[in-house]
Amino acid sequence: MAERPTLPKPQDWDHVMMRMAFVIASMSKDPTTRVGAVLVSPDRTRISVGYNGFPRQVPDVVDWWHNRDSDGAEFSKYDLVRHAEMNAITQAKTDLAGWTLYVTHHPCMECAKNIVAEGIARVFYARDIRSITMPIDHRKISRLFEISGVGFEQLAIDASDRAIDPLQGIQ
Ligand SMILES: [Zn+2]
């Protein structure tokens, strides 16, 4: 008697969503750091995405994107960029209580506060950030999530995912 055919084993949901965050990151116009975020509803039927970028009403002026120094210039990119997490939150336009956030990079304190305030239940990030221009206080951010009851953990992308990783080689 022939063996009954089996279905392919489904990929782990969290890893799939994190890979999606990296795909979304590839849409960022930031010449150095592309960050992607995916928000998923508790029943996994609704998704909102975001990447780091200027507000949609602001033109992507090349000089602004490449300017890291506010002094003397009209704008630096830091004056104008909204982080991926914030753009995913804005894009959702709904109550985010209990939702899960997947983000390619460790959130900053400002985003962490907003994540908490939105009632988001869990946060997964793939990469750490070591930045001079945007210092990250890992201890405070972890503690903020802890006292707020928000799950927070690293979900590193394994080697097989690098093929879709637009950030490879860029730091
Ligand atoms: Zn942030």
C-alpha cells in the first residue's frame, strides 16, 4: 500500500514575519540603515507594515537623505526620518492592543515608549544597533518593556534567510 503523501512542514510563523520585516526594510530610501517593521494582530488576520522614512508628504530630497549633520543645512535625515515602528503604528489606524511587532533592528527608547503606549503585547527584533548618532540604552529599553508587561526578545535571522536580507553588508 502506497504511503500517504505528507504536506510540507509549515515554516515557523515568527520567522516568516521577521523575514517579511526584512523585505519591507528594502523599501527604505535611507542610504545607510534600512529598517523594517511588521505588526500582526492577535488572530493573525491583519498586518501593518512600515519602514524608516520621511513622512509621506515630505519629498525624498537626496541631499537631505545624505546629510547627517543638521548644522548649516536645511535638513538632515535625522530631522525628517520617522522610524519603521512608528510608521507601522500610524499605518495600522486601529487599536493595537495585543498585537505583535517584528522589527529588523533593536527599537530605540522613543519607539519603545510608543510601543508600550499602544498596548502592543510582544516585540521581536533581529539585529542589535550600535550607533553613535542614535545611542541605544539596551538596559533601560529592556526594563521598560519588562515593567510594562511587553514580551521582548531577539529573533535572529539564520543564514538561510540571508538571500532576502537587504541589509547584508550595510551597517
Ligand atoms: Zn525608534
